[in-house]
Amino acid sequence: MSLALATKRDGSPLNLPGEPPFSGEDLEGIGGEIFQLPCEDPWILGEPDKAHAYLQGAKAGWSDHPEWMDFLDDESPISDLKSAERDIYLHWWKPWLDAERVLDVACGIGRFTQPFLDRGATVIGIDADVKSLRRCAWHAAGRPGKLDLHWTSVHKLPEERGFDVAVAAEVLCYVPDVAPALAAIRERLKVGGALLISMEARWGWAASQDAPAGAIEAALDGDGVVDVDSERWVQTYTGESFTQLLEDAGFTVERMVPALYVLDGPLEDVGLTSTSLEELLAIEERCRNHPVWKPLNRAWIAVAIRTEGSR
């Protein structure tokens, strides 16, 4: 019940109306309010190391380029880009979007929280970056669904169980100890529930504009880990290694799609001007069947179903 315990800058209670999870109407009064949540995982406040690299990057982003961080704001310079990428995800996840209860792991500012709220779902969002959680709450205001938020990490998820869907988009590739995180997510899904997940792919990252300098060995050889002076740590995956990871965690892989991110990946400098979903999907399909670009996908978009039994 983290939002129920939220406090203002002066330490006084935020005093949201109603009970958690909160309706979009309940959240309408906190737009722009700088509130604090109780930190549920002391790890978040620990000394920076490779496991904290992604979190440290988020903190730097909010300090240096907040307009890039809150890309759900129409004024953000990357709003259209991120909306197009989200639409690609939602296209492949469409059969699982009408869920009633959703766990959004590393929900951030609410990129995937919003579509579920708009369908009337109850969403429990968690993130290790509290500034992102604030904006997630602001963006949820007025939407049909219900929301509660937790300032915590994949290492200490809320205790709720029986979720229809869990979302883990572009997050677990930044977690060195990924197997326990996947196991914890699985425990919170009902049997037959779906994990909507994406991971960084093995090769395409090195051809993108944001590839880190000095990562030549990771690009040409190694175990797929991109580790640059603890400023960036990413585990990249082949389709086979990603599938194996999910199966070892007790999931059945229902869908595995390579995504080139043609607006923000290896082909971004070619000068693509088409941004409709239909055109993007058509170009992505051409890339998946191209002899050169096929293995250079930037990410894997997957759906994994929780099977019977325990692990």
C-alpha cells in the first residue's frame, strides 16, 4: 500500500482519497505534487556497483535531461519515438492486454501502465527510481483503472499473488542476478498467467548510436555482457539463450519476436521517415527476413506463460 503511505515534501501525509489501489479519479489531485514513498528495499540505497548501473543512469538522466526521461509528456523530444516503440510491443502483446490484475515490474513513468489502466485493469507498479514513480502516478490521473505503486526493486516484490499478467520490459537484462528475479515474478503470476517481457539482444546493440565506447570486446566476443567501468552493465541474449532462461524459470515461451527498433536501433541513421505502426511493422518484418539485418535485432519481445508446478 505504498501510495497510501506517500508523504509530501514537509513530511505530512499525501492523504489520497479512497483506498489502495487508487482509482484514476483519486489520483487527479496530485498532478505535479512532489511526494515521497517509503523505500521497501534497502538495496536501492546501497553503494553503487554494476547492479546499480541502470538506476544510477536514471538518476543522472533526471538531473541532466528530464525532458528525455518523461517521454509520456507530449513536449518531450522523444515522445513520438517512444510511442512508436510502445505500439510495436503492444502489437505483439495484444492477446494478453485485457488482463484484470497486472504487475508492472520497473514500471518507470508508466509506459505500459497506461494501456492497462485505459482498459480498466488494476495495476501494481514497482520501480527502483522514485522520480519515475511520481510521474507514473501523475500520468495515471483520470484513467479508468486502479493503481498502486511501490518504491522497491525486482529483488523485493510486493507480496500480492494471482496476477493475470506481469510486465518486465527492458529491465531484467540490467539485473546480474536474473534467475531469482524471474522466479519471484513467476510466483506472483497465477498458473497460466503471462509474462510480457523484453531483453536486449546479443548483437544489434553495438550498431546503435547509444552503444558505449570501449565495448569492442563485448561486441566481438565474450559472454554477451556489456560492462563498461560499472557505468553500464547489460546482459545481452540470443534467442536461444533467452528461451532457455525462461524455460529454466518455469515458463513456456508462447512468443519470441526479434525487434530491430528501426527508429532507434542499428538502422536509425538510414533516415526512416515513416512512423505509422503499419509501416514500422512491415519494415521490421523485412528486417527479420533479410540476410544481413536478421541477426542484428536490438531486442527480443516475448510472451512466457507460467506453467503448473513450482520451481
